[in-house]
Amino acid sequence: MIFSLRAALLPLLITTAAVPARAGDADAAATAASPGMAAPEGGDDPGATPGASAAAPEGGGDPGAADVGAPLAVVVQGAPAPRSASETVRERAEVRAAPHRTASDVLQLVPGLFAAQHSGEGKAHQIFFRGFDAVHGQDLELWVAGAPVNDVSNVHGQGYADLHFIMPEVIRELRAQPGSYDPRQGDFAVAGTVRFELGYDEPGITVSAGAGSAGARRLFLAYHPEQADEATFAAFEAYATDGFGPARAASRTSLVAQGVYPLAAGVSARVMASAFAARFASAGVLRLDDLEAGKVDRLASYDPDQGGDSSRAQLVVDLRAAGAAPGEGLSLAPFVVLRALRLRSNFTGYLEDPTSGDATQQLNEAVTVGATASYRLRFPLLSERDTFEAGVVARSDWIEQSQRRLAAVDDRPTATLVDGRVRATDIAGYLDASIRPARRLEVRGGLRADGLAYQVLDGAGEGAAARGAQGVHVGGKGTVDAALLPGLHALASVGQGFRSPQARSLGDGERAPFTRVLSAEAGLRYADERVRASAALFHTRLSDDLVFDEATGRNEPVPATARTGVALDAVAHPAPWLVSSVGLTYTRAAFTASGGRYAAGDLLPFVPQVVARADLAVTPRLGALFGRRLEARAGAGVTLLHRRPLPYGEVGHDALLTDVTAHLRYHRVELGLDVYNLLDAAWFDGEFVYPSSFTRGAAPDLLPARHVTVGAPRSVFASLSLYIG
């Protein structure tokens, strides 16, 4: 019976596994990770308690135990095996190496990723990743503690993802999966997927207050029960700034709370809730010729009324039950997310309307309800350690959105460009397998199918037009992982992914078109107790793409594109008091078909070809003073952007940014000093080429011109923290 079942399943596995995953030495899963390093790859247990560690807390107490003398069950949980050579993990030690103001800043620890804040401290960052201008998230799937971050059919841009609701202090781990090689990856996993795991490890109560340049001030409060796992915590942030120039003020408040609760033997629940609200101003763009001629100050704004506000609230309940054997388990994680965005912007001045101006106001409100569920079991197909996992992912979005042109004098609406309601549903199922045809060879892969349906109501009142569309995307994903030497593995991966369409672009009864993605990668990975390193070559092709259009203020369709490049990454912990990480990516992104103003072979605009990042931190213990421990922490992060192609054959400016931090802690008091852009580099976080006219009533100049948004100058932030508990 077993033999016949294996014979029936083997052809299916070979076809659906496409090409496979890392043959990590899974025996390492039973080994505890060294301090500061990731747990050995290849041995995660989906049925383990979320946040469980390999060692019992000091004092030996289990908060869920019936009595102190009861036996303590210890679950050993390793990291999941990587699905590509360039998959990256950044843990708390690397995250804390350099100063970070937001979670989007932390994203820059991922090799090849840069996040720019060109429209004010409050709007979602613009993300560049491995040759993709993901804008605000269209090409990068983002998850935080089990909840999706990307917006479906957001009026400002597909995949809009605002990470301001997370404080850098509560980021426990950042896991980046470039490409689309894992069946768990879904919509927007074009350049890849990044998942944030949350936690706070300082026991008791933390109170931190700080102030700095440009009127910046911040209050951070946190609580973590002393005997609980770090996944149980609550944190609050209030931040405000006057901005480093006119029309750059911002404020935000955020609350994140998470708890892990044992429910029964082998069953646990993790509950995460958060709320966030922000208000921000935006200086907008400046014409580079005006700036170089001295007609405008570097920090000026043509339209100081730009900006907006946003809010987000979400709830995730993650239920997990361990299976009968190690590595088996069931998980169910429903979630609900509520979001709102209001944004006023003007990229072209008076080009379209010389009298009233081109300012637009975009409104987007959305409610998302969904869940993820999976079951994993061991099944000895070719080896005793073969595993299979089946999972489902579902989300339904209710969206109301509008875009109106506003008069320059009184912000009176002069034209309605978008006025609609959207219902979007994505229901997906996947099968994943990990099999070992040989001792040093592991094959991981599977198949994922997504069914997407849309109902769109354009306009309001009796003239509203309703239409619907539906489509299915099926993609195979897989990785082959060969163990070459102790700690050294060679991996080859291939995968099919997709990006969903803007719902408003669909016609009635249309089979929903998808941007189809084919990506491949090959490289080497090495890991031991002190070092993790990888080198990989990658290639990604898209059936069509999206590029920012200044006239509409959002991304518009363009022809097919491709990216080819190399990614290098290294993390080292040579001593308990020293940590470093380095990432370097070179990518050539070009059109493979002609259309509109772009021709085959043209470089994709706005995307930096070289992105490099290096972080270094030292955390020495200085001894004791009056019997109390004295500690220090100093670190730096350096980012390089090189060669940013622009439309019409132009090339943008390079940027080299250095951030440093220095903290001194004595017992329960800590003083900190963070300096951003230490060398005070005069840089542009956004560069664009298009026609514009910022003089009211003047004859518009239709020749394309360079436009820039000015990056933040050097700023200093000092803080005082108290640890009570």
C-alpha cells in the first residue's frame, strides 16, 4: 500500500516541485543556536509554540505549568530551510547595530534593498529591491506577525505598504526571501517577500524619551513580563517632528501588543493587536534647473499644502497544535486589518491646468479579513525525514477610493478622476514537499494556485457602473540543495509568481490578467557558529510591469521587463561583543519589449543598479561601578546607492549615507545619541524626469526636466531610557 502510494506521488512531486530547496543538514535542528546567530537551518517545527526557544527561561519556570515541580517540556525549534541561496535573516543583534527611526529603515538591512522617504515622514516608503522600483510595495510581499501589509488596489499604487506602525525596538527577526521560490509566497512576491517577527526582550517596564534636530521628539514605552518569552510584550510610541525644512512636519502614535498563551498540551495561541495613526506634510518635488540656478532654496516647496494622514488597526490570532511526531503540526491564523489614507500631492504644478493647478487628493479606505492555515506531516517517501505540507490562504478586501483634482487657491474639487468601490477576494491553496533522494541532496518545492475575483463599482449614484472579473494563477516553485562540505551548500531555485491587477483597470467579465513572474537563482551558502555568508546569481522576467507616471500620480502599465544580477551577503559574530553584516547587490533592469516611450533594451528608470549596506556594532561590558554593571554600545550603518537610471537616458546622482549610534547604560539608566547622515551628504532620495510648470498662468513648458526630492541632512537625536523591573 505504501509502495503504491509512493509510486503514485513521485511523478506528481517531480512536476510540482519544479526545482528544489536547501539541503540543510537537518540534524543541526537539534542543536541550539549560538548566541547572536540564527538557529541551524532545516529543522523548523510548525507545531511548536510560537516564540519558543531551545532553552528554558532562567529560574526554570514555565508560566503555563500547573506546579513548580512538574516536568518542563522543552521544544527545540530551528529556522526553516532557505528556499534560495540569497535568502536572508537579520536578527535583533544586527537590527540594533545601527540607529533606525522606522521599520522601513530596518528593511535596508536586506541586501539590495533601499527605502526612500520622498513624500514626508508618514507616507509609505518607496522601496527599491534587486532591480525593482517596488514604489510603495507593488513588487515586495510584506507580512508582520502573521498579518499582510500590502494593500490591494490602493488608489495611490498597487501593493501600498505602510510600515510606520512598527517600532524598530520590537522587531525580533527580519526574514527576506528574494524571488518567488516558496509556495507560501503569494500576491506581490515579485522581487520577493519580507516577514517581520515581533518581540521585546527587556524585562519589566521601559520608559524612553528623546529629542533632536528639527524639533524631533519621541516617547517610547514598553512592557515585557520577566518570566515570559520575548514574544509577549506591549509597546507604545508617540513621535513628532517639525521637519528639516518647510512642509515637512509629521506626527504619529502607535501601539503594538502581543501575547503567547498555552491552551492545552501541545496547543498554544499567539494574539497580536496594533493601532496606528499619523499626520504628515510633504514638500513635494523641485525642478533641478530651478535649484541649480538659485531660483529656489534646496529645502523649499512649490506647494506647501501637500501631505496627508493615515491610520491602521489590526488583529491576528495564531493557533498552533503540535503533531504526533517532531516536525508535524497544524496552524490556523485569522486576521483583520483596517486602513485609511488621505494624500494630497502635486507633481506637475500647472501643466495640466494652468489656472487651477494639478494638485490631486487621493482617499483610500479598506477593510481586510482573512486567514492562513496549514498542516504539516512527516511521510517517509524516500527518506525517514521527508515532509509534506498543505496550506490555504484567503483574504477579502472591501475598498472605497477616490481621486479628485483640487483648485490651487481654495482646494475646491475641480474634477473627479476616480470614484469607486472595490471588493477583492484572493483564495489560494498550496502543496509543499521536502524530500531527500540522497543523503546530501534535498529537494523542496510545490505548487500554488490563487483564484482572484473582483467586483468594481465606478462612480456614485444612479450613474454608477458595476462590473466584475475573475482569474486564476497557478505557479510551480522549488529548490535543489546539495551539501558540498560541512556548512557549505549549493542551491538552485526556480519559481513562478504574480502581481494582481488594479481592479479599476478590469473590464466586465474579463479574465483577470496577472503580471506573471518567472525567476531563477543559483549560488552558495555557508554557515557556522560565527559566520553566515552567501553569493548568488539571479534572473527575473515579468510579462508586463508598472512604472510611476507623474501625470496620474500613480504607477501605470509598461511593457515586459527583466532583471539580472548578483547578490552577496555576510553576517559575522566573531566575538560576543562584536557583530557585523554586509550586503552588496548589482542588478541590470531593462525592458524586453517596446511600448509607449520605452524601447526594448532601455534601462528601467529610477532603480539603482548598485545597492550596498554595511553595519557594525560593538557592545563591550565596561565592568562595574558601585557594584552595578556598566555597558556600552556603539555602531554604524553605511548605505551606498550607485547609478540610478532615469527616463530619456539620464542618470541620477549617487548617494552615500552614514548613520552612527552610541549608548551608555549603567544599571537601569541608559543615555543614547544617534546621528543620521553623519557626513551631511547633500543627496536626493527621489529623482524623476518629466515636463512640468510651477508658474500659475504661464505657458507650460512641455520639455522633460529633472525633478528631485531632497534627502534629509544630518540630524542628531539624544535619548534617556529607564528600565524598571
